[in-house]
Amino acid sequence: MIKTIDPNNVPQQQLHAYLLSAVAPRPICFASTVDKEGNVNLSPFSYFNIFSINPPIMIFSPNRSGRDGSMKHTHENVLEVPEVVINIVNYPMVEQMSLASTSYDKGVNEFKKAGFTEIESTKVKPPRVAEAPVAIECSVTEVIELADTPGAGNLILAKVELVHMNTDYLDTDGNLDTQKLDLVGRMGGNWYTRSSGDSLFEIPKPIRNKGIGVDQLPIAVRESNVLTGNNLGRLGNLESLPSQEAKEAIAALPEVKEVMAENSAIKVHRLAQKWLQEGKTEDALALLCISV
């Protein structure tokens, strides 16, 4: 059963809850800005991502208040001083970041309220968050106000000027290490997600190769009651079906001989699934091909 809603026929608060729970996890822009008097503001926004590399452009959106349509202090500040530092949030600082989202009065410095350390930036006026694993100095090139109604978004286009990375979060090649970063993402309601441990997994990207596609797998494989959509997607990402030599090599393995002797497609598919989980994709496909 499908529940369908028309955004024009539900309360704004309910629509907000549906969409923010569905469109998740969302990266967090922890934005530091200053007003024309030099007062510092620090606020998180989860309508955020990177949208271009050349030029390097990030976009985030501080929405107007859902109650009275008033603008966020960050929005007001970038109109006065078109600069921002986007501080990346990881798990060790997530509770402090959440505290900084409090609607303090204008002029209140959330660095102090949330217990963060200010570091002077190099090219822009707003300070950086010392505790952030990455801090990105940006100039604001454009502010696109989508509407002046309660809940309306305001797209802030921020051009990357400098990127500061804490070397504790780099790997031996000098690249940011995803497992060390321990980043967090915003979910619906009060929920967040943590990008670490078992929640991290790799998928080979089909960039340099052209996968055969799920449609080229044997019908018995495509219609398997054991293999999942993810399993089929991984198999379809291979560049070719296995050669005769590859199938013969797999067929000679003792565990394959044992499972094939039982004449059970389910057991064959479970073994292939196990190999897929172990990263042995070519072997898994060869096994499946000799079983059909």
C-alpha cells in the first residue's frame, strides 16, 4: 500500500517532517559568519552540499522561520558581509554543534555558548571552528531567496577560497581518511547518523568500466529468491561474463563440488552471496554461471 500526499493539502510542519525524514542523511554545514559590526554567529544547516568543483561552489540554505517568516541571522549576515566559513561536523563535536542551533538573540556568539574555539581565518572575516576536522573559507557569490513566506529557503552560493584540514584526519597518502573523519549526517526529527564502523561500506564506482548490467545475468540469477537487489547490482557492475577457464577453475573447488552435488540452487546462491560479501565478485558470478 502506498500513502500519497499533496504538499498543498497537508500542514507545513507535517510536510517538513515527511521530507526531512525521507531525504536523509544530509551533510551539515556548520556556518560561521559575521555581521557588519563584526559580531560572530555560528549555526548548523542541513540543506547543504557541494555542487561544483570548477569553480568550487558549495550551497546551503537557511530557511525562514516557519512561524513568522523571519530570516536567520546567518542569512542576514551574509547579506551584510558576503563571507562564510563552512566547518565540517564529526561525531566528537555533534552535541556542541546541536547546542549552537539554539535560537539565541542576535549578537550572541554561539562559539562561546557551545564551547567552541575560534581560529582567525586567512582570507575571510568569519573565524573557523578549531575543533572541526575540516574548515572551508568561502566568499558568498550569490544569495537566491526562493520566497518571503514562512519556511522558504534561501540558497547561499559559497565559493571555496581555502580548505583547512586537521592532519589527524589524513591517511598516509595525505588524503582525508573517511574512517578517521567519523562524520555525522542529519536525519528527520531529532535523529542523526554516524559515518563510522560497520555503517561504512565501499561500492566500486562504474566510472572507468562499463558493467554488463543486471539484464545480462542468467534468468535464474535475476529471479533468485536468495540474491538481493544489491547483490545483482554488484554482479552487473562486472565488465564481462566469466570465461570458460574461470568457470572451470571455480567448479574444481572442493566447496563448490560439495554444494553442486546437493543439486540445490538455493545453497549455490547462498554460497555466491557469501562470496559477494567477501568481495569475491568474479568468483561469485562464475559459480552462478556454472549452476544454471
